[in-house]
Amino acid sequence: MCLTLGAALWAAPAERARAVYKEAKQALEKGDYTQAYLLSSQAVALDPETPEYWHFSQAVRTRGLAGVKIEFPPEKKAETTDGALPPVTEGDYQEARKALPPPILHGGGGRKSFHLRADSKQLFERLAKDYGLEVVFDSDYQAGAPVEFRLENAEWKEALRAAESVTGSFLVALGEKLALVAKDTAQKRTELERVMTVLIPFPEPLSPQDVQEVARAVQSTFDMTKMGIDNNRRVVLFRDRVSRLRPAMDLFQQLMVHRAQVVTEVELLAVNENSALNYGLQMQSSFPIVMVENPTPFRAVSPTLSPTMATFWGGKARMAVNLTGTSLFASLTKGQVQSLVRAELRGVDGQPAQLHVGDRYPIMTNGYFGNTTGTGTVYTPPPTVNFEDLGIVLKVTPRVHGMDSVSLEIEAEFKTLTGEALNGIPVIANRKFSTRVRATFEETAVIAGLVRETLSQSWSGIPLLVKIPALRSNDKSSDVTEVLLTLRPRLVNLPPSEIPTVAVRAGSETRPLTPLD
């Protein structure tokens, strides 16, 4: 008895819900969307376990609410202890910003074949039923004359799009299993089709100029309603109907593929050799004469004279010349400095990457050197200093040619101090080397030519005697600086030309393709 009573109590709301749902469908046939929505909502309240009632209420909700007049009682203000309104919390902001994407249909049933002759409404109802979907029709939708529909081994998306082409209609997804069918006109597209706003971030390697060109191309291709770029947050905004926006997003993502990146392994070998050779006979430049008496005129050398003096007879007196300042010398110095620098330059296709090996040398270009004395405080302007990059400055610009080879535009600059100054400003020697090399990836390219050689030779001695190598001082010095560069490119990611693309189906300008996935 208890089981029978429980079953009856359970069946009563279900039967009542089924009767109310039947009345809602009759109201829809009469064109009364408001009554159909109210009755279907009542059926959902009586039997929430039946999805058919809920789908029907969602299908007629938009037009049904337009005729509903609801009067709300006056809202009571929230009171606080001091009489002020309560503050807006972070949760309120999050709830206000929450925006869900438009629903997407999810059909099933596999592949099916159709051989039908039916009007537009019958055709859509049959296709939707076979694939586990439901459809409702716009109030202005006319079934029209029967059409012949033949389709073999088609999925649900292919069948629905074929029906759209045959009947001149389009679908608007109202849920995962429910769709609205309307005539494909510009007015109906504007009234019924959902509008969506999308923010797409763009990565760091892409410049805002490149992103703007891509966005402009997508906007002109699909005639987008609104497009904007925020360079600070690095996002792009698109706003339009779903049928235009979804293929535009696919195209934008494909055009936003990163450029090919190349890592160039740079090895810098610098060798500095210097040598100095000094040899010869260094003679004194003055010869003092000493006068002494000659007590023994028949002796060549007097005991009072030094053996390093040359004597000359002169009667009772004679002259002596001192030769002690002459010396024979020879010396050789040689040095070599070698430095090896290894670095990796990561650059994007078409954009330069730069490497500096050396120092930043300060050079004063402007200063005050006037009189700083006088009464009171004398203002002295601060000097102006520029910093010069001494050493090697290397700039490499890769140009990728597919997956096999790359062209490297190389600019190498070598700056050093000459040791001279002009008006107190140091003179800088600058050597520049520019070339273009095409090499395959993982291949080493050798760059030579940054060589500097300085040779100097001088001699000193007594005039006329300086022409005799044995009677002069000889100085020779050599300074050779050689810089050798080797470059080895390596491909990091594929260029856009080698990445496979996916076909984007958009339809025509007047009849865009309905997005079903």
C-alpha cells in the first residue's frame, strides 16, 4: 500500500509536467512565445529530471521574456552602522567580469545516409532527431515547398550544413543539444546570431608593428566590426558575430606563428704578438781633452795617464782624449697574448643580434678650462663625457632559407686606442668589416681579415759613422694583432613556411559558415 501511494505521488508531478509541456508547444504553434516560455518553465519546475522541458524553455526564452512584464517591489537599501552603502568586494568584480562563451552543438550517431523529400521544417526535424539533437524555428520561418535531399555517409555537421545550403537557413546554438533555425538573411543574422568578444595575447618575440599588420589583414579579410590592440598588456581584441569571429581567430592564430629563431655560436680568437730588438755600439757624444806634461818624451804612454785615454805628442806637453763612454749592447724581448671568447647569439629571422667584447672607455668631449680664480664662487661647468665601445662589436642578422641553410649578414667593428691625443681627446683607431655569408645549419664559417701589424725601426749614433751598422745603435719593434671569428648557426624552431597549416572554412560574405565545432 505504501509503495503504491509513493508511486502515485511521484507520477502526479510527472503527468502534470507532461500536460503543461503539451500546452507550451500548442502556445508556440500559435506564436505566443511568452505563454510558451511560462508554461515550459512551469514544466521544468514540476519535472526537472526531463531535459526536453529545459531545452524547450531555453529555446523560447529570448522571445518569451520580451513579452513578460515583471514588477519588482522597491529594493531596500543595505544598512550599515554608519548609514553608508556596503563596499563592493572583489567577488562582486569577479562575478561582473564573468562571461561565458556561446554554446556549441554536440551531435552524435555516427555517419548516416538520407533520401528524403520534405519541406524545410520536416528536413531539420528529421536530421536533428537522427543525430540526437532538437530544433526550434524562428517565428518568421516558413517551411516552403518540399525539396529533394540525398546525402550519403555523412556526419552530423556535414548533414546540417547541407540542409542549411538547400533551405537557405542558418542555425544558432541554444545549448549542446538544441538549435534555433532561421532564414539566412542579413536582418536575421543581426537579430539572432550571438556576438562574442575575444582577447588574444601575442608573444614577446613579435613586435607590436607585426601584430598590427596581421590584425589589420584579418580585419579586412572578414570585415570585422571591432578590432583593437593593447601594446602594454600585449593583447589583441576582436568583436563580431560568432560566424565571422571563429574563422577569424583560426586565421589570426596561424598568421601569428613565431618567426624562425637561429642560435649563432661565436668563437673569437684574438692573438697579440709584440717583439723588440736592440743591438749595436753606443758611443759617447763628447770627448774631453786632458793636457799633461811630458817628462819622458820617448815613452808612448805616461804612467800618470789612464790606459783608456788616447795621447798625442806635443813637445813637453801632450793631449789625452777619454774613450770610456763607449759600450757594446744587444737585447731582445718578445711577448704573446692570446684570448678566446665563446658566446651564443640567439636572434629572430630578419632581426639583428649584437655582441660586444671589450670595454666602454670614457672620453671627455667638452670641458671648461678657463680662469677659476677671482672673488666669490666661480662656477665651473661639468664636463661632457661620451663612452666608446672599445674592442670587438659584432652584429649578426640571420635570414633563414627553409630548414637547410641561412644567410648571415655580419658587421664586425674593431676599436682600439692609438696612444695619441688631439686637443686632449684620445684618438681611436676604428677598423670595420662587413660581409654576407650563406651556410648550412651546423656548419662553421670562418671570418678572417681583422689583422693589424705595426713595424718600426730606428738607429742612432755619431754623424757619418751612423751609416756603419757596427758603429750605431739599432732599434727594431713589431706589434701584430690578429682577430679570428668563427660562426656556427643552429636552427632552434621551424620557419613558418615549414609549419603545416589548417584550412579555414568561412563561407561567403553574405552567407558565412555556421560554426558547429
